[in-house]
Amino acid sequence: MDHTPEYIDRLLPNQIFVFGSNALGYHTGGASGMARKRFGAIWGQAEGLQGQSYAIPVDFGKGNVAPDIQPYIDRFIDYAKTHPDNHFLVTRVGCGIAGFTDKEMAEHFREALEMKNVSLPRSFVNALKGNKEQAFDLERFVKAQDSAYDSYSDALSEIKSGRKTGNWIWYIFPQIKGLGHSYNSEYYGISNEEETLAYLGNPVLGTRLREITQALLDVDGYSAYAILGRPGDIKVQSCMTLFDIVSPNDIFAEVLSKYYNGIRCPKTMMRIGIRQAKPSLQKLTITKDCRILLGEKEIKLEPIVKSVYLLVLKHPEGISFKFLPDYRKELSTIYTNVKPLGLNDRVLQSIEDVTNPLLNSINEKCSRIKAAFAAEVDEAMIRNYIIIGKSGESKKISLPRDLVVWE
């Protein structure tokens, strides 16, 4: 083989799956997860041969300074030399959660390039041979987009219809590498700004990205959450942030402005090493007819759910759910303002249920409130607008009350 296959889910008897592990040997997602599920990797063993797999420690945890990883790779190369009857399929070791680029990791494996019983990822081979045009293996995106199922044309059609239903997000709206733990998030993750520019400059991928981004902009009357679902909306925010960094004042900034209040994905910024100002909180306005406005956007809730939200909002000190029966009369008054058609038996029963601490009704209403705000509020800011509180403590909405306007 001139390079390791792009996807491996089975091995011949003499083949060994070589993957990057963390220092604790916790083989969870990506290649390490595949090694544990399919090829005999042992939980808690960080290095060496394990079944039909070989682990190389490259991830030493967030905030920990990684030691020199070359000795671990040298030990693997020595092992491969002394086992010529085995063929070692090296995956993109270190290019996932560990955060190394393909070019950086390829240099560590330079000695293995000429070994007949070791195959390296195509991106490593291209980087070592100086093939800059192919060093990033952009063909993996083209192949996925041209596949028989969940192709680019399928994705474009779904975006134009206003609702994502397929399973194509990773290779249509790619993110910076290291944000996820799944095989797809690692395999289709973009290593750095240089690869992002190469993707954007590719005549096929760059054209398609701009086309589907424009299609997303052309959808009217829906939030990113309504179109893409969760976590699709978060992944697209990450993608738009990544490409906005390498191509500012472009179409990607327009998507961030329209769907994300102009806020870039903080995790993507952090991954690239760019600091951004903490997004500011928006005013929450309660109109005379009890509409809830976040800036110019309305947070739509069912009457009983809205009544619960307004009840808690009126009590900045918080409300202990075990004392909910004491707030039943106040909640009824709020409901008549939200929906001034009188309190029929069905409504009275709903109010009684939601103020009964022995039932789950209040928690279910809080979940609906969170879902409504999640569609409109940046992930980093949502805790300020929803009902939160530790078990056994009073639940409250922590938004500063100088940002709450009651008309």
C-alpha cells in the first residue's frame, strides 16, 4: 500500500491498526475508539501492541505540557522493524484531540516512510514528499460530497428547503480539528488556518461551500436551530467562524450576523489561539401583551410555559420548587395576562400540575424554556436567560435585572 486506507473497519490477520492514545489509555472516540471496539485495544493501556492494534501516546490532557513524543514513535518503529511479517497501518496519529497538524506528525514518522511493512496516511506521505498541493488530503471531502448517500447535492437541497435531515454536516461544513470525539469529527476536521485556506481555494470545495452558505442565507424566517437542529447549528457556527478568520468580511460573516448575532464560536477561536471579547448580554423586554423579546427576536413559548418563565423572572431571589404551591395564585394571575380568556378547567389543572413539587411538570417546562432560548442565544450566554439552580436550592433566572424591561 502506498498509504493507509482512509477508513478501516476490518483487518487481515497480519495487519496491525496503529493509533494515537492518551496517557491514561482511555480509548474512547475516533481511531482509539475503533481500536478498542474492533481491534483489541485494552482500556487503560496507553502504549504498545494490544490485540491487532498498537497504541502511541500523543495526548496528555488539556493544560498539560506534552513531553517529547518522538521516543514513543521510535519504539513503534523499532517494533515494526523486528516484526517484518506484520503490516502496520498508521492512522493520523496525533491529529485529532492531541491537536498536532499532519505536517508536524509526519516528521516524527519520517524514518517509517521507506519501510515496506508500514503504511502512513496519505497526508503524512504527501507532507514528507513535499507535495504541498496534496498535503492536506482535501480529496477526502470531495469523495464524501460525491458519495451515493448524503451527498453535497442532498445537503444543498435540504438547506434550500429550510430543514436538514441528512447526516452530512462534517464534510459539508467542516470545523477545526479537535472539537469532537467521533471518527467523523476527527477525520473531517481541518488542521489549521493553512488547510482552511487550501479548502477555500480548492475549485470544487470552495465553490460548493460558498454556494451552500449562500443558500443558508437565502432561507427566511427560520433560526439556525430550526434549519439545522442541534448540534448542527453549533457545528455551522464553528465552520463559519473558521472560514471567517481566513476570509474576513466575506459571506461567512453574513451567516454569523444573521443567525448568531455576529458571535464567533468561542471554542473554535480558542482552538486556533485567538482571543475574543466576551459577548455582551442583550436586553430582555416583556411587552404589555406579554411577548418576550430578546433584542428584536421574540422567544415564543406556550402560554403555561411562558407564565412559568415570567413568574421566575419576577422573583430575582429565586423560587424553591418545593414551595411552588405558595405561588399558585400568582401564576394564575400571570396566566390571565398572558392569555386573557379566562381560566378553564384544563388550564387550572395545568397550573396545579406545574406547581405540584411531586410531579415532573415544572422540570418539563424548564426544558422547553431552555430549548426556546437555545435557538436564539449563543451557547456561552444561555445560562443567563434560562431557569437554573442546583438540586435542593432555589431556581432563578440570573440575568441582571437592569437588562429586564417590563413595558
